[in-house]
Amino acid sequence: MLNRIWKPSLMRQILILIALMLVTLLITYIITNRIAQQIIERKVTASVNTILLQVNEKMTSFDSDMQGISTFLYYSPTVQTYINADDILDRVLMNRELLSVFANTMSMKSNIRGIQLYDRNGKLLTRLGEGQDETTTPVKAMTYSGTISLDDRPTEHFYTITAPIYGLDSNNIATEYRGTGRYVMDVSNFTPVLKSAKVTANSRVMLLDRNDQILSSEGNVTNRDSVNVDKWKANPKYIVQSINLAPSGWKLISIIPKSELLDELGAVKRINIATYAIMFGILCMFLLIFFTRILKPIKSLMDFIKSYPKNGEESRYNVVHQNEIGVLGQKLNKMLDDISVLSDEIRSTQIRMLEIELAKKQMEISAFRNQINPHFLYNTLESIRAMAFYHDVRDIANISESLSRMFRYAVKGSNFVTIAEELSHVREYAKIIEFRFRGRFKIVIRCDDELLNEMMLKMLLQPLVENAVFHGLERKLGEGEVLIEIRKSTENKIELLIQDNGQGMSEGELKELREGLLRYDEPVPAESEQQDGIGISNIYRRTNLFYGDASALKVESVLNEGTSVRVSFPVRLSEGGNEHVSRFNRG
């Protein structure tokens, strides 16, 4: 009995969970209903305060923009020259250029409706756009006016921004007061700002000047002359918040009727009740579906699993429901059907994969061997050499002889040769390079005598030397050298070093080359093979095919200093490896 209480069934756990959810929903409803009004009022107050602060930031940004525009305009060479001119005729001649500067400035902000320029005595010098011909008093800093009306636009509201203008010396340092600049601004630019600060449909947002006169407003505002802020704050029917806008000295007022918030709370209550009722119905439906469509099939599946060892391997689960549980039962039956066949399929698949891999390696090796098989070229070179001797052209004869020996070496059937044979092949190539570049490049060979009879893979050195000459030395001005060093390491491996003092590679090119070597086992397109020949990537593939993990190829390069390639492979292959080499030599 205690075990059933402490370890209830899945059905009882679901019932307990649903009961806890319903009780939690009921308690949540009671608590939220009692404190919702306080929470909403507090949240709205905080939200409005945040919005007002954001508006204040926008106004500060606007002030910064006007400061920048004023600096750009009033301290431009045109305005400075105009305001410093004492001759009236000079000012008349500059008036068109000055008005053009004013027009460009007005295009920077759409709410700049006019620009006026005054001298140091407050007398109007010139203006563009809206404004009135009146005098002004000097100011020491940028000043914002209250709301004004123009004679020709009595129904529209404007305000002005006045800034002092100082003269500049040769070092662009402000010296003495020279005049005053004034912008006539349209209040319409504040409309989207005030709309963004309006929280509810019947709330009011007002922008007041220093005299509490309304500059701009959103909402139902009856009296636009003046606003008594203290009177609004004393009214308990409203939530009133205000903030002073530091740059201009204006005020931003937000007035929200509390009744509107309570009306929204009533709608929230009704939505909550409907939501709780719907959730209760959904939970009851979930309980019914869970029991009939999930719990019963799971219990049936568990019973089958328990009885399977007793009923024998031929028994299968009886699928009734076509849902996830039914799919699970079908998959279980399929798994039982496939168990006996799976091991044979795995075995046959492994054998097939090994055969495919072996065939792939054999095809790759055959492709490498068949890359150079130009018997006809060998015969042609012998004919050229004979003709050169006949005409007593020794250089052509010598080059033809070297090239002929290179092709004879290339078509040699064995994949493995002695180091001495490989070095002899490189020396023939060196003769051709020396003739071609007239002794500009030198190929130096250093090899221990005891290694000359050791076996190595054919055609490893010459492609690397050719890469060093073509990609390194040929791009470099002046003489160059390729060093070939062959030695035996302490790990019983033969190490080949091919080093040049040529152009070298950048870090990006070296990285790309190394990444390409890591993809050596990917299929190589025929076009790429024709372009790359049997270069570094081919060498890397061949050494991996013949020597496996016992081989290594490393490339180091410094731009404008040179490149070095190190290749290492075992001195002696294992018995299985020797059979492997023998098979390839025969192939």
C-alpha cells in the first residue's frame, strides 16, 4: 500500500499534475484579480516614465543635431566672410551665395522653415524662408523660444532657435562676437515623437514651452493657450507625469485617465475567465486522450515485451492504434524480423567495401603509372639527337640526350628505383634547366653514399624540383638555387629535403596548399590533373598509397625567402609491404 502511495502509477501522476495545475490557476486568478489594478498603474507609470526619458533623449539628440548644423552653417567660409564684411556692396554681391548655403542647410532638416542672419547690433542682414523682419537681442548660447505665430501664417505654430556667431581667426579659434543666427522651426516634427509617447487612446501628451504654452500636443486638448500642470496633478482621476527637457527648458506632460486603465482591466478579467475555462476543458480532453490513446497502448506494449521471451521469437506485437505508439510497435516488429538477417548483411557489406577500396587503390595506381607513357616521344628525341650530331649542333644533341634519358626513365616499368637512379634522373633535368636559363639557376645535391642503393618510389624528386624552379626561382629576379638533401633519420626513415630560395608563398597560399593535401583522397578531375601534372598533391597521394601512414610530406614557405618540401618514408618496407610493392611493380 505504501509503495503505491510513494510510487504512484502514471495515470495517478497525471491526475495529480492536473489537479495542481487547476489549483494553481485558481489561486493565480484570485491574486491577480486583487492586485491587478495596482500592478497596471505601477507598470503604466514606469512605462510612461521610460517613454518620457526616451523622448528626452530624442530631444537631446535633436539639440545636438542643431548644434552641429549651426557650426556647419555659421562657421562656414561663406557666412564668416559675409558677416565680417563691412562694405554693404560686398554683402550684396555675396547674398546669392549665402542664400544658396541657407537653402542647402534647410534641406538637411525638413522642419527648418526659415533662416535669419543678424549683425552684432541685432539688425536683420538677410533671411531665407519663413520669418519676420524684426530685430533681435544678442545671446550667449543656443536658445529655444516659445510658440510663435507668423503674420502670414496665423493658424500655424512655430518656434525659433537662436545661436550666437563668433568670428574665427587664422587658427579657426573663435574671437569676438559678430552676430546672431536664427532658425524658424515648424513644430510638426514633434508630432511623431508625441504619438510614440501616447500610451492609451484617450491619453494626452503635451509639449510646453517655458511659459507653459502648448507647442505641440497629441490627444483631446481643448485649451491651447496655457496649461496648469499642478491642477492636473491634483486631480485623482488622472495619472500625470512630467519631465523637463534640459536643452530647451521645455516640459513634456503625459496625462492618462485611470478609468481607461480600469476598463482595460475588466477586459483582461473576462479574457482570463474564458482562458481558464478553455484550459480546464483542454485538460479534461487531454486526460481522456492520454488514457485511451497513450497509456493503454504503452501498457499493452510493455506486456508484450515482458511476455516475448516466454512466447518465443515468432511472436509479434499486435498493432491496434495508428499513432506514434502503433508506429513504435511496427518498428519493433520490423526490428525482430531483421535481426537474423542483419548480421549477414553487415558481413557481406564489409567484404564488398574492402573489395571496392582495393579496386579503387588499384585504379588510382594504374592512373598514376599511365600518366607518362610517351614511347613515341622517346623515339622522336633519338632522331632529333642524331640529326643534331649530323649537323654538328652539340647543344641540341646534349639537350635531346638528357630529355631522351628522362623519358626512358619515365616509361620504365618499375614503380620503385634506387636513390642513385632517381638522382641521375634529376641531374638530367638539371642539364635542361641549366641550358634553358643559361646557368642562372643551380641545383645542388647532397646525399650520403650509403643511401644510394636504397629503394624509393620513382619520380618523387624531379616533380618537386620542377615545382621549385617554376613556382619559386622563375618568378624571382637574379640567380637562384635548389638544394636536394637526402639523409637517414634516427627513426630509420629516409628524409628528402627540396629547398629553394625563390619567391615563396604567402600565408594564405600556404594554407590553401596544405588544406588541398589533406583532401588527397578525394577524386581528382581530369582537367585538374592536366593542369597540375604530377606536382605536390600527386606526390602526396602516391606516397600515401605505397607507404601509408609511415610516410609524411611537409611544406614550409616564407614569402620572398623561399619554400622547402620535406618527404619521409621507411628505409625498408615490411614483409607485407614488400609484397605490396612487388605486386605494383608487376602491375
